[in-house]
Amino acid sequence: MSPRLLSAALLATAACASAVPRSPAPATASDAERATALGHEQRAGELERVLSALSVEEKPPDCPRVCELVDQICDLSQRICLISGRHAEDADLGARCAAAELRCRRSRDRIPPSCSCQPH
Amino acid sequence: MKAACVWLVAGALAGCGGRAARWVEEAADAHAQADLLVRRGERQQASRVLEELVSRPVPAQVAAQDRRAVLQDAYARLAGLALEERRPSQALRYADAGLGLGETRDVFASSLRTLRGRAHEALGQDAEAARDYEAAQIVAEALLQEALSGGGAR
């Protein structure tokens, strides 16, 4: 079952669970009936939590946004390293360049496989 | 970013009506007018339109974060236009004015830091430029993290 179908099924189940009128338990309700009602409520709560988690996991990445940010990060890395190249004796700029390149590589490594960012 | 930002804020304020919404609409109009002037090659005139926008009083009803977003967006555009006009000192002043409104981890800070870095670099102030680029990069990396975790606030 796909996650989307599973979500729909869970949603339907949760909706049913919460749609059941919660009339006060009759005074004569047995311990077993009360335990069953409590179990239903707990299950509905669990299903809601599962659904929330699924909806977060299901959200696809915003590829244009991701690609744009990775481009920016790597463009800034190039700018920093060009400056560093003009001041080869400056250790501080050298360290900034190394850190900037690391951020660029790290960002590229984080591009989800579903996003095909074009290198610039 | 420019018009998108303004329209986003405009959308948020649409239900409020009144002076706040009118101010945001005026900001959107100023950007549209500047677009037209830039297309005609009249960058200085476009800058004047945006300068008028940032010097206009902001109605008290406008939320602080909306005020900052709209004004920083306009200052970033002014700084970009000044750089295109080869006026880095002016670009630096605009970027400083924008950053002076407050700096949070968002596209406005990243954009203004990048523009300030470019202005510093054009003025031969390489160390300052590198620091601004680095600050912009750190913000962009945080925005990437948000985009990857499903947030993606612009």
C-alpha cells in the first residue's frame, strides 16, 4: 500500500473513530465496555499522530528553491575564495575560503535525489 | 524576490484593509514602476521611485516584520541598482540602511549581506567583503536546511 493510500485509510479510520458519538457511558457499563471505549480513543489518538508524521514525510522538497539556495551558497564560496586568492598571505581569509568551500560541498551533498539541480 | 515579497505581505494584509494594506499596495506599485523604468534603462529614475518608498512614513498598523520585509526588499533593490550604476559607496549606504532595520535568518539578510559584500569588494575592502559573503552564506545554508525539512520560509 502506498503511503498516500495508507494515509487515506488512516484518515478514514481516524475520522470514523472520532465521529462515533461520545455519549456518556451508561451507569451500567461494564469494566470491559469502558476498557474498549478507552482503547478506541487511544487508537484514534495514535492514528492522528501517525497521520501527522506521514504528512510531514510526504511533503516533497521544493526543488527550485533547494537548487537556488545551493547555487547561492556555492557562488558565495567562489566569491570568498577569489578574495582569498588575492591575499594568499592572509591566513584568516584562507580559513574562510576553506570553510566556505566546505559549506558549498555539504550543500551539494544534501540535494535530494529527486531534485536535478543544474551545476552553474 | 521583490514583488513576490510585497505581494505576500499584501496578501496577508488584504483582509485588514485600511492604511496598512494601502501602504503595501503602494510598495507593490513602486516596484512595478521601478521594473518598467529599469526595462527602459532608466535606473536612476527607478532608484528615485524606490527611495521615495523607503522614505515614506510607515503606518503604525503595519506589523514590524512586514515593515522590515518590505523596506529591506526595497533597500536591497536600491543597493543592486547602485551597484549596476557603479556607485558602490551608495550601494553600501543602502545595504547598511537595510541591515540596520534588523537582521534575522531570512532571505532579506542574506541578500543585503551579499550586496554589501559586493559593494565592499568594489571599494577594495576585501576583508569586509569576505565577512559579509560568509554571513550571507551561513544564512543561505540555514534557509537550505529549512527548505529540506519542509519549511522553506522565504
